[in-house]
Amino acid sequence: MYRRVSRRRDGLCPSRLTKAYGGPEEGGSWGKPGFPYVKVVPFGHSGTPPGAANCSLLSVERFDVLVAGAGPAGSATAYRLARAGASVLLADRARFPRDKPCGGGLTLRAVRELPIDVAPVVEDVVDRFEVRLEYRRRFVRGGDGPLCLMTQRRRLDAHLAAAAARAGADFRDGTKVDEIELADDGIAATVGGARIRAKVLVGADGVNGVTARALGLTGRELGVALEGNCSYHRVDRDRYVRRLVLEVGIIPGGYGWAFPKGDHVNFGIGGWEREGPHLRDHLRRLCAAHGIGPDDLTDLRGYRLPMRRPDSRLARGRALLVGDAAGLVDPLSGDGLYEAFVSARLATEAIHDLLERRANDLEQYARATIAALGPNAAASWSAKVALDRFPRLAFVVAPLAWPTVSRLVRGEIDRPGQARGLARAPLGVLKRLAVQAGDRGAAFRSALPQS
């Protein structure tokens, strides 16, 4: 079976899977202009035969937008742009489906930002949070409705990439993006050996990607995490189902967790980058506190959590960064999915304005993203240093702050500053603790755009 390569308004490029052909004898001939053929492979793969450098008749393929990285931020951006009519190449160096280290929790506020139904990949629905201090004292809140949807990144990312492809994006996995060049009228890059030109580049290749370095858009701090999975055959399912367990006061700059999934619990630990050499010891203690041994964990993996600095740039000319590539991970929770989807939406709006010649660059994206996510980043940094320096005092205040936290998680408010009435009192206490701990959120507040 072969598939036809169709001509789009900006040049020859592989089409989505719209029609399959048996070969050149069925309506075409090899090498005839407009009728090249490439061998079809199962969805999720590029369709480029092994060893082939380019499946286009032209030496350069042209697109409106090249999205480098098919994680949540990249696929959501590609989906939105393709739905709006842009020609989009979505490329990722990994073969899909692929595993990605992540707790896999989709807060309801993240789901609200996502234009794609994720119900097919949801494995559990969390409706309560359990927070425990130093493996001893604890409090439980929730039980009055869903707070978080649990999934696995292997399933979520493949689902989002497939949605982007169905919307019209040309998805090529197993395809490396490199040799990036930025010009006044667009970008050039090598994608899987083929030379590509696009009007816009979206860097969505995560914390270890190449786009931020290639564009000179670096400047971030790193956290580190280590996680593994434990089958429900080895733990009490009723203990964890519908419950998100957070262990605080056990590691500098972070926390431990237990997240329920379809057939297992994900156990993990994360903290400051300097804790990297000690993560295995921290994880061993976490496992012991939950009645399991380190050998009960499978799929053990470590990863880095990128957190932008107040002066970090998010765009340059006709290129921008989204999600983890932009360092948008929340410094307190370590979550980056909500930020990924917000940045995807804002990137799409800015790119649309650029393509329609209503803007000359993508700086509006940077301003909009800082305005949307900066207040939360500032509040999270403040809470993070307060919890790190004064874990016991912060733990006492935390239950009183739950009404605000639950509204944030559900997307009912955008930032803690929108809390009203009695809900503001515990936030004020945490802010005073943060000041005594050397409030790192202050620099982010100072960098917010003036309204």
C-alpha cells in the first residue's frame, strides 16, 4: 500500500492519511509531478521509508508552522493551528507511543484549557487530596467532586498527537529536528534529514530539547524527580483509588507523591536540583512509608523539571517556546500540563496574528504568557520557599487555604489573588512566611506587565 502526497498552498508536503493507493499502476506513475508515492506505515509514524532523506519532490518543503516536539504543548498547538487552517509540520524525535516521565495528573483547570476530549485516556478520577507531614500528621480534603484526572503520558501524548494529525497536521515521529536557522521572514531546519522552511517555529521539545539553545532562549532553574510504578497486586487499591497523596517536609524543595492509575500506583519524589544524588534514598524512604520495597517499583525513571527565571525570554523573531521548553513548570507542584495548554492557546493566537500580518513578531505571545502565568508562578515560588523553610507552620496553615486551592485546581479562579473574604487570611500568613524565607516570588511579581 502506498499513499499519495498532496500539494498544499505552500508547496509539496505529505498530506494526512486521506487516501491510500496500491501503487503507481493505480492512477499515477513513479516520478510523475504531483504523484509521488511513499510507503504507508501504521499511524504515528512518519511514512518515510527507512533511509529516505525526503519524501517530497522539492528540495525544500514549506509549511506555515514547524512544531518541534509532540508532547502536550506541541500537539495542542499543532491541533489548534491546523484547525484554524495553517499548514503544520509536527515532528518528534521519539517513536509514538512512547513513555514520558510524569505524574500524569490532569487538573480540571488543565482540562478546561484543552480543546481535545481526553476521556479515552483517563484511568482514574481523583476527588480528594491527602497531605501528610513528615510521614506522620495528615489532613484530607475534597470528596465533593472531581479535582484531577489521572492518565499516563504514553497514552495522553499519543492521543493528542493523533488528534493533531486528524485536524490536518503532518505528524512525523522518529524524526529529529536540528540545524535550526532563524531569519526575518521565517525559519529553516533539518527535519529527519529533509530541509524544511516555515514561517514560524514552535519549540515544544521539552527540558532536554534543542530549540531553546538554538534560539538563544535559555535561562531557567531545574528541579529533579524520580518515580516508579507499583502494581495494585502489591498495594491496597482502596487506599489509593480516587485519592492523590502528597508527602511534604521530606525532601528540600519538593515533596513525595502517590498517584492512582488504572492498574498501578505511581510513586515519586522531587526536589531541588542538588537533591539529585539523594533521590534514590528519598524514594526508598517513601516506599517504606507506604509499606512497599524499592524492588516493588517498575519503570523507574528520573527527569528534570524546568522553571523559568523572571527575565527568561519566551520568543525571538518568528520563533517561540511553549510548555517545558519554555520552563513553564509550576515551581510548587511541579505540574506543567496546565501551563502547556495555556501556552499552546496563547501561541496559536499570536501565530495567527503573525500569519495574517496583524503582527510583525511574536512578542505579544511572551507578554500574554507572562500575564497569564506569571501571577501563579510568583505565588507558587512564595509558597514553595515558605514550605521549604517552615514546613510545620505551612502545614498548619494549608488546610485553611484548601478552599482557594480547590478552586484553583478546578479552574474556578485563575490565581490565588482572586480569593475573597476569609479565604485570604491563610494566604496572608503564607506570604509572611515567604518573606521571612527570602521570598523568591517577589521577582516574578516585579516582572509582571503593568495593567
